[in-house]
Amino acid sequence: MPSPSGSEKRPSSIHADMHGFLNRRSPYTILPTPTPEDVISQPGDIFFTDSPTQDQVSVIEACLRGLHDVPRAKGIFERLRSTRQGDPILEARMYNSFIEAYLEMAHREELNRPNWLEDAWALYNDMERGHEKVDPTPNTYALMLQAWLRYNPDSSRQPVYISGAEVHDPVSLLRNIIGRQISPALVVSDRAFTSNEEATEAIKALSKAAAEMGLASVVNELGLTEFLGKQIEDPLEDVPEVVPVMRPKKIEVVQHDDGRVTQLATDEPLPERAQGEVPFNLETLRRHLSQVVLARRVLSEDVAARQRLLEQSVYSVAVERMKHQAEMMDQLGLPSKGLQSNDLKSWMWEWHQKLQQRIKAEVENLIVEERILARMKRRSTKSEEILLSPFLRMLSPEKLSLITIMEMMNLHGSGGVQDGMKTARALLSVGRAVEAEHKAEICKKNNISIPVPAVNAPRAGVQNIFTGDGYKDLYARRVTAAKYMEDAEEWTSDWSQLIRVKVGSFLLDCIMDVATVSRTIQDPRTGEKFTEEQPAFSHSYEYQRGRKLGVIKFNPAVADRMSKDPIADTLHPRHLPMLVKPKPWLSYNNGGYLYSRSWAMRFKDSREQEIYLRHASEAGRLELVFAGLDVLGSTPWQINRRVFDVVLQVWNSGERFAKIPPAIPDEPEPVRPENMDTDNKAKVVYLERQRQWMQNKAANHSDRCSVNYKVEIARAFLGDTIYLPHNVDFRGRAYPIPPHLSHIGDDLSRGLLIFEEKKPLGTRGLRWLKIHLANLYGYDKASFDERVEYVHKHLEDIFDSADKPLEGRRWWTKADDPWQCLATCMELTSALRSPDPEAYECGLPVHQDGTCNGLQHYAALGGDAQGAAQVNLAAADRPSDVYTYVANMVEKQIEEDIKKDDPIAKLLEGKVSRKVVKQTVMTTVYGVTYVGARDQIERQLKDRGDIPAEMCWSASAYLAKNVLASIGDLFKGAKDIQNWLNLCARLIAKAIPQDRLVQSFTEPEKPNARSRKKEPRWKKEQMTSVVWTTPLGLPIVQPYRAVKRKQVMTSIQTVFISDPTSPSTVNAQKQASAFPPNFIHSLDATHMMLTALECRARGLTFASVHDSYWTHASSIDQMSEIIRDTFIALHSSDVLKGLYDEFRERYADYKIPLVSLRGNAFKKLNLAPEQLGLTSEDTKLLTEGVAEDEEMLDEDALALDEDEDELEALTEVEQEKPKKVVRKRGPRKIKSEADIEARLAGRFINLVDVLPPLPEKGKFDVKAIKESQYFFS
Amino acid sequence: MLSLRLHRLCARSRLQSLARTYSSQSSLPPLPPQEEWRKTFTYQTVARRDRVFVRTPQAARSIAQSLFTRTPAATDKGKVVIEAFPGPGALSRALLELPSSTVRKLIILEDDPTYLKFLEPLADADPRVTVVPMSGHKWDTYSHLDEHGLLDDVEACPWDATIPDLHFVSHLAHNVYGEQLVAQLFRSIPERAWLFKYGRVPMSIIMSEWVWSRLTAGPGTSRRCKLSVIAEATADIQDAFDPALVSPYEAHFYPPPAVYKKGLSRKPGQPMYGITAVPYVDQVIQKGMTDQWDYVLRRLFVLKSTVLKDAISSLAPGAVTLLKVLGDASLPRDQRVNVSKRIRELNVADWALIHRAFDAWPFKPQDLLIGDAFMPEE
């Protein structure tokens, strides 16, 4: 019996070392807390580069690019080197870029040559001296070697004599190279060498030097290098057939830990002749080296070709397609061309024609303007003005035009704006896209060989990754690859938000001006036709929750096409699945797509998160997270052709069908009541219904657009094997990066996807396939046997669904998840009809879902037996369902109220399904508020459609109240832990690092600072966010801080942009309320990653949607065991204790102002006076204080254009509207308030002294879940 | 401080003389003494705190005295007065002190049980009074008046005839609902909806300086808004009483002023004004066009400091084309709009022309009811 109820002595399904790994003290990443913006001497500076610095670095890059203005770059660079020494932004690659630029200038300006060379050598010498903590890299040496070769005094070519800086000959350079343990092979193959001749010359020079120095091993290595460069890579591909085939040698090259490449073993001597015939080729050398250095197979060109093409040539392909379309139209002689046509692609082509001209002209204008401006301002060097033209010149006008058009199309309907987008987001997105494309171009130019993951096992290592050695091996391999990639890539800087916005606004301004469409309308009364040329995009302002927001809207004519035309062509490949396995995660910002920069984490506008991740990544603490993401990304998928055909048929019919919205909204418009004009009451009701109808219509349109994307993408990848690169959100939960079509999407997306690999079902697999079908249909509350029985009873329906999905009885359409149900019906039918059903090869993913997974983790954390039973941690004959339980409780209450003649209760009778309460029950665990619960329920009621629109609000208010009451103490155990987490977070958010506290007292007040606020300085110093480490070593940083936005004037609109580089005080309220859910999510994420790693180790295919784990039907039993064993391993490690210990260490030197401990929330601390060194009277003051003095933020201030991740919406805790502090006893109270302030002011206590003790753990033993069938089911 | 005290003294002397005139008639159940109000009429909840009403009998009298001077009853039968948001009824009592030749019937709309306790006795004391325990903010309430025949004795007058003997009197809540209400009442005028089915019913509304300054803001002023334009287009608006009579706030109104930030705000505590609005016979806004007017005003006032020619694209995609119509040189000067005016500088005549152009534009959006571009939040 392979199910979890099996024998006791069964060996664990997981690595035995996992327990040890999870029990170890995970290495914390501890960084200083960011300092307030107005602090001048900032120790945290090194970690938090500020925006002005970032801007200057971007200017440097823009000036260096194409040698646009090297002297200016040099000026900024020198200033930065003196003022911001040690800032990680000043990295070696940046120094190298300067050396390269100086050498280029030397090449270009013959008269000035000695000066430029002197600059180059001086900079090199500075690097060698090490004062600036920037070490030379292979690239540095390659450049200097080149400089020497070209201009050395003994050179026969162009000898240059330099007096101002020490010049190094190859011997000296080689000495330094060896001293830094850099492989000479990497130097001579560096991208600095662009011709084979120069590289050969470099090899010779270094070899000669090595010979002089008597370094035989180096001579050997260089000899080998030269030899590699002459190797034929792939005889089948590179050698023309007429040429006699030369057999390549079997070569084994060993790379040492220090990067040296040494040994070469050939099994037979190479024929002299062949050697002589193949000329040295730099490219060949590099490819070989990447192979060798990375110790893994490099992707063969043809497999990668399409992906490469997809990513590299996205804009040129797009333009080809648009052009093609336009030409087709011309040839067909369709009603005139371009704008007159009604086709998205033709329009885009027209816009592109005009836009690139416009951009070209505007950029030229700008260059002239800025040159004049620069001349006028030459004298004042106070601050480095950011000039735009260098950034715009980085890409051709053609590319800029395409990027702008495609980004605009892609932002359609984003940010909750119907048929439009928020201006701020549009500006940033276009700016970012330009930045990304520029970087991709650099990446392409350097032609880096991309490593790909080996076929099996996480990473190449076969070792157990949970052991010390296995982990180290994983680390070593990744670092080698990452280093190689980094060295090979030219330096580029990140742009600041300001530059992105400015670039974006420049381009948007152009497109809004030139892009037009011709719109025709028929007057419904007269039948007369009107045609007008209108702008394709227009901008205006809208009010959202009382705030004015800039938006850009699509012309209705364009918006209309968005739901109809093939739009997949408008997508950037970073929005599409990949055709090859994603690039493994080599560092926090390198992995996934081959050429588009992706990050391993989705930061929430928080530079702090990025810095923590970078540090953890550099310290080698994220190996398992990276490995886990690689596993998720390397699962091969296919489009389920049979389902796709049905989807397409439905889509083309334009009818409403199984969650596919109709092409023309089919809901009847509400009827205008007769007396509406005079009866305001009737009008209000009508307007509410009308509003609902319009919203539904708008939702229908946007659904239609979204399905359009899915169908189009599926069509484009029919027959391909596709991969979904993954990254994590800030809690560590994994998501596929492509947004439109992925298995994390809706039912339709999931129905369209199937594992590429097929596996025979077997007896158990067949059974699981049936259970899966019952689950999808919604029959998931019964025992497994009953579910199987259910499927047997409906076999007729299932066959009918598979055979005649549209013409038949359409049983599948009534399922909870119709499209996945259809896919399963088809698989099951094929299996049952095959001669041997158990041998049937099936690729359908079968799911195992946690039942209320958040509560499962709480129950396990607290050892809460009652909670454990509710959510199937304890074994039972039948699955227990919390949602139904609560729904029934509410129904009972409704019956009571009906007796009292409550009209709302009557309205709701029999309508409170499990579904209505499900989300609210689920999110209660995550601390949902009444307001949040009411909104959730209102949405559910509206979806039901059997409650009049104008009644939904009051009905949901009634229900929310009852649901929350019913949940009551059902979840007592979870509540204790929640409170503990909340209290800890509350304390941390109030804390101030000791050194900052000391400094803030000694620092002089800035005189010019507006001192109208009399609040104490420490309030500004409350900058500490809650940070913790998951058992996998991932640091989690809560991003919630006061929102500060800077106003940026652009030619289009004035927008407010948040600047992630200037941290503000923490939002204590949000830090506290969001911590419990975030913590639980970091645990479920860990559980998932562990399961993914183990599944891969056991050779199972794996995919996940948070707490829903997928694999082949035949592998379910194995996966079930792994799920249980990893859960047990995770929770056996006493997670809460670990968190407590971490807090004690992480916040050891943090102090809390006593004043901020007043209020109800802290009563729970039960602080003893002696503990605080206080009199009992002071303590009394503390605990009796009135409502807590939270620095409540104006809720509205938080609302502005938050770059919300839609996926967050489900579980992120809603923030309650700030409660008005009610002054109960009038002015007398205020006085005593001030008293308290005065008495406690200036007194601080240690955070760790007041951290509350852990809640007591219950008796439930997590090992019991081994016996629970329905834990995940 | 000195000037304030002087001011207060002056006001009091005048009020006292008025009080003497009517004090003999008053046999109405009294309100609790002022010093007990804090306890009796607590205002901790947001809803209560924004419900501002007259507190002293003197102030109430001086308001009641002036309310009907400009729109006297047509006959000596007196008026039917509907009073909304009376609070505990200081103004109601003052209205009842008026002779029945002025007020023949007083319908009080109030749904707060605490206040009702002090209103219901009025109905027992004076047969002219009907207390309807419903809110003046709900349209249901007015349907209720019809359904129960409370307005059966009001004779509907043709729009261009004299004004009917019906008068609406109300305090305005100091919050967004109050502002919504006043906007909706004015919007009901062109549609002849609500009480206006009886003809050009005068409305007397007591409001804060915040709302008053918006309602009465003329072209070019910084407070100019949608409400000002609609009010200016639909009704003749005059002061209902001299604001100096009820100044300062804390002496005459309840609840006490909220602590508020510098400058004008929505919060209670600022000077109070009263207006009486009598609908114009000739309405610029045609029946059935109110929603469209509302749309045009709303879309353009988003950019109220922008000149019309730049702001107009905010109306709808392609609306720039309307500029041609508005500035058409072939039209007589009074049919043209100066498109270089800022939105807040436009007068009603300008707005009428803009609206006409918009109405004639074939590409005007069809969905005028929903202005917001935002989808319901998921």
C-alpha cells in the first residue's frame, strides 16, 4: 500500500540529511538598517547607493558609450572615486570600461595619445594598489596587455613614451596575473581582443614572459589555449562536406579551483597536418573555454537557435511582421492603407513609420539644445545636470520607436485602468524597456556563451545537496559560472527612476503626437457615417479613491482591436515561455531568459530587499533556492493540442462558454424605468444596476483581451516543448515569469498546458487520474474511494465530454474547473479505451492540494491538535472541510434571522455556499479585516448573480459580520501564534539600532531642516523593518515603509514616482499586520522548494502553484510521501524557536523608546517594572495609555500608483482605515498624555529584553501526518 | 480677542430683541439646557460629528425669520415646509414660532433616535408638525412623503408660473455626503425631479463656508467647480440670512468645532452660511441632458487650471476636434468660446456652447454614467 497509511518501518522518501540541514542554524544575512534620508554621514551608504549617485553613474555610462564624451565621464568618475570610495557601485567592470575608453581615445586622437595612455596606466596602477578595493580582472589585464602590445616603447608599430605613469611589460603583468590567481587563458581569451591576430600576439607575449620567468605550467597552459583555439568545434556542423573530415581529439581539460586551466589529455597524437590547417580562431577558443570552465555541456547551436532568435531579434522580427502585414494589405488592394485599415498591425506599422522619423528629428534637436545648454553652464559645475541625449542615442530611432509602441500595447489594461494605463507606470515601463534593450545589446555584442543546466539532477552535481559537501559543490559550480558570465559581460550601469521617467516621457510624448487612427462611426438614428482621424492614445486625469491620477487611454477603436486581433506578436519574449531550458540562476540577477535581464526575486519597490538578496547570494546562502528555481524552470511543458482545438473553436464562435467570455457581451442592459426622470429613488436603483452592467461589460472586454493573449500564445507554441522560467516574490513563493500563459494562471491556462513527458499510468496512476477528475469537477469532499466511485458512475458523461466536447451533453462544462476537467476526461477516455489502460502513457499533471495550507502550517507550528484535525493533519476516514463547516454555521444564523423577519437574511437564504465564505475563511488566518472580508464576500455575491446589484453591499456587510463571528474560536491555536508574530513585528518596527541612536543624539540638528514638527528625533530613526531567514537561507525583508514620492515634471504630465533608493521610516502598522501572513508564506514556500528538490532527486516531474503540487498520475504516491516527509522535516526543526533565536541575534543591539510601548497592543507583553528598570507607576502609565499612538499614515497616501503585484492581492493583508482616535474624556486626558510623554521621553530599553516568550506548544506530533490521507489531496 | 468679544456682544443684543417678540408664543417642549448637550447629544461617532445644526434659540429664530422673506407664500394659507437634518430641533422650534400664515405645515425628516426624542413631542404640541423618522439623504424618504399623501395639499405649479407653496429647508452635513446631496438637489432641477415636480420649489440650505464658497464660486475664482456651474445654471441663489447673525460658529452651532488644520476644511467649526435657491424659469440645461452636462463638467474640471484648448482632450479620445467648432471664426462672436480661457474661467454661456458642441459630436462616448476609468478592484 503505497499511500501514506502504509507501514511504520517505511524508509523516508527524502534525503536523510534534510533533517540535519533544516536543524542547522541557518546563516543569517545581517546588514545595517538604512539611515534616514537627512543623515549626512551614513555608514549604511555602502549598502544603499543614493539616487544622485546612481544618476551620475548612468551619465558616466552614457558618456562612455561610443566615446560620446569621455572627458566628462572622466570628470564625474574622479569625483565619485574621491567621495564615494568603497561604494559597491564603483566596480571593477566600470574601471575597465574607463581603461577601454582611454585606450580607444588614444587610438583615435593621435595628438593626445600619450595623455590618454597615461590615464589608462594610472588607473590600472590605482587598481593594483588596492586602495579603492577594486581588483583587476582578466579584462583589466587583457586591456593593459593590449596597451603594451600596441604602444610599448620597443614596439615596431607606434611607440609611445609615457612619463606620468608606470608602464608594465608582459613580465610585470604576468606576475600580477599569477599573483591574483587569474588564469592566463582567461586573459588571452578576453573580449578585449577582437582580432585573432591580437590574441595570438598576446599569447606569444605572455608565453615569452612566462618562459623568462621560468613558469613552465603557464607556458603549458598558454600552449593549450592556442591549441584549443585551433580545434574544430563540431565536425558535423562546421566542416564542409567536401573537405576530408578531420577527427577531433578527445580533449580533457581540467580547471583548478583557482581558475587555472591546465591539463590536456589526448588519446592519440594529433596529426601534424590538421594542426597546421586550422587557423587560430578566437571565437572557437572562447566557446571551448566556456565549456571547460563551466564543466558542462554548452547548448548546441540549433537547439538554442530559436530562443536566441526570439530574444535577440525581438524588435526586428516585430517590425518585419508589421511590414509584412502592411504589404499584404497593399497587395490585396484593401480599402486604402494604413490608418484607414482596421487592423492593429497595420496601424502599428504606420505609427512606426512616423514615430522613428519623429524620434530621429527630436533627438537631433535635443543634442543641439543640450550642447548649447552645456556651453552656457560650463562654468557652474555645481551639480552634474542629467542630459537626456546620451541615453537616447544608445539605441537607434527605429528600435526606440518599436520599443515604445510595443510597450504601450503591452500595458493595455494594466494597473486596473480600463483600456489604458497609469501614466507613471507607462513612463517607467518605456524607460525600463529602453534600458533593458540597451543592456541586451551589450550582452549580445559580447556574445557570451550561456550555460544550460545539465539534464538530470539539480545542477550538475550528483551529490546530496543537503550535506555540507554537496552544498559546497553546488556553490562552487554556480560561482564559477557566474564569475565567467560577469567577466565576459561589459559593464553597464543601472538607471535611476528619474532617468527612466525622462526617457519614457520623451518617447511617449512623441508617440502620442504621431500615432493616430481613423475612426468611423455610424449615427444610430440617421445611419449617416462619420469618419475622423483621432489620436490613438490620449492622456487625462482620473480620480481614484479621491486622488488624482494621470492615465493614458487607448482610443476606443484601438481598444476594440485588442480583444480581437492576433496580439502575440506584440509581446516581448520576456512575456513568453522559453523554448530551451531557462538559464540556471547564476546569481540574484542572472538567470531565466538568455538575454533579458531577470531577477531571482520580485522586489516590491524596495532597494533593501535587493541588497539583502545580493549579499545572501554572494555569500552562497541561496544555493538551494536557486537550485529549486532551476528545477521549477526546467519542467518541460506542451500545449494540450486536443484542448486547444476546442478552445479555438469556442473562441472563434464568439459565444460565452465555460469561462470564456463572449465576443459581444450578452447580458441585457437594464431597462430604464419610466419614472426615472422624476423619481430619484428609481434613478438610483437604475444607475446602480447600470453601473454594474457597465462594469461587467468592461470586465468582459478585458477578459476577452486576456483570453486572446492565452489563445495566441498557445497557438504560437503548438508542437513546441516549452519551459517556464521562475522567480520568487519577496516571501520566497515561486512564480513563473511569463505573465500571460502559465500553469499558475486560470483554469483555461491550466487546461491548455500538459507535461511534455508522458509516463505509463500503472494501477495507482489510473486511480489518481480518476480522483483528480472528481476533484476538478468539485466532488472533492468525499473519501478517495467515493471519488473513484463517482467517476465510475459518470463514465458515460466523461466519454461523451471527450468525444463530443461541444456537440455532446457538455457534462464537463459544469465542472468547477471545466477546461482542466475536459483535459482529464480526454486523457481518461483514451486510457480506458486503450488495450491496456495501465500502460497508457499520460502527460496530464495531477494535483495534490493542501487543505487550507496556511492553517496547516499554524497547526504544525503550534502542535495544535484541534486545529490539526480541522485541516487534515491528523488521520481521518473522510476529509474535513473547514469552509463547508463555516458556511453551515452561517446558514444556521440566517435561519434564526429569518424568524426575526430580517429582509437580508431572507434574501440570502440558501445562497451561502462554501464558495462564498471560502476566501474569507482562508484569509482569516492571514488576518483579514472586517472591511476586507466584506469586499471579498461582495465579490462572491456579485459573481453569483442572483442578488440584485444594489443589495450586494448590505448583504455582504451582513454576511461578513456573521462569517467572522462563526469562525470565532475555531482557530484558537493559530490565533496565539499570530498574536506572537504580530507583537514581535510591532516591537521590531519601533526599534532603532543602538549606534544610530547614539549618533542621532550627538549629531547637530540641520539648521535648514523645517522644524515645524516638534517630534523627537528618534521618530525619524525608526527605520527597522522585520527581516528573517527562511530555513533555506533566503532573507525576507518586509518592504512596508512610509510612502514618499517625488514629483517629476514631464512633458506629458506631472507624475509622482517613488524612489526606492531613499528609504523612509517604517510603517509599523503594516509591518505588524503583514508579518504573520508573510511568515506563513515564507514557510509554505520553503515546503514547496524542499518538495521540488526532492522530487527532482527522485526523478519526478514537478510543478507547483503555491500549495498545490503537481506531478504525473503515476508519481502521485511517491510525491505524496515526499510532501509529507518534507513537511515533517520542516516542522521537526522547531521553526518558531529558530525565528525567536534569529530575532535575538539580528536585533541584539536595537533599542525601543519606552514611549512607543504605550497602548493596548503592548498590554499583552505583561511587562514587569523591574524588567524595564521602571517604577511601577511608570509601568502603569504605559499600560493605561490610551489608544496606541501609531504613526498612522494617511491611507490615501498609500494608494497612489502602487506597483501591485496582482498575485499578491489574494493574501496581502488589507490595512484597516486608520481609526479615529476617540478622545473619551476630553481635554483632561490630553494633559496626562503629555505627562506620559514627558516622563518617558528619552528612555529606551533593549528590544530583546521585551520580546515576548514563544507561545506554548501543544501535544500534536507532526509525524502523525504520515497517516493522514487527506493532508494534501 | 477684543474684537471677537465685541462682535459677540453686538450679535447678542440684536438676537435678544428678536427673542422678546416671540417668546410669549412659545409653548413648545423645550430642548435640554445647553450645558447638558455634551452628554445628551454625544458626537463621538463620525456620523454625529458631521451633523452640524443650530444650537441656540436666538440663532434659530434669526434664521427662521429671514428664510421666507424673499419667497413669501402666495396666499395667506402659508407654506408647507419640509425640514431635513434638523438635529434635536432648534430650528424646527423657531419655524413653529412663525404664524401659520407663514408655515402651515412642517414635515420633519430625521432618522437619529436621539434627536427624534426631542422632535416627536413637537408633533403632539403643534398639529402643523409631522415627524418622518427617515433620513433626508435617502430618496426613499421623499417617495414615502408621496405614498403617504403628506404632500397632497401642495398644488403643483407649472414651471413658468409662480413658485409653489412648498419650501425645502435643510442643514447640510459637514462631510462628503452633504456635498453629494446638495449637488444632487441642484441636478434634480433641470430634470424636474424630486420636489421639483411641484414646480420651482425654493430650497434653503444652511451650510459651511467650505461648501458655500464652492457653490457660489464665480468664473475665474479658485473654488470654481462643477457644483458652482450647475448651481449657477439652474437657480437664482441668494443669502437666506445674514451670516453675521450666526457668527461665530462655536456660539451658535453644535457640535463644538473640530480641531482642524489651517485654512478651509470640511470639518465643523468654520463660519456658517445659508442660501435660498429658486430655480430659473429658463433652464440652460435641457431636460434629459443633465447627465451629459455632468460628464462634460466632471471631465474638464479635472484640469481646472488648464486652458480649454489643452484640457479638451480629457473629454474623450479625439475631442480635440471640438476646438474647431468652438472657435469657428465664421460663427457670430457670442456663439464662440475663447479656447484660451482656463476651465475655471468659463462662464455658463461658455459651458452651454461646449456642451452643444459635445452633444453634436458623433464620437462622443456612449457611457456617460461611468466616469472612472478604473476597473473594480479585484
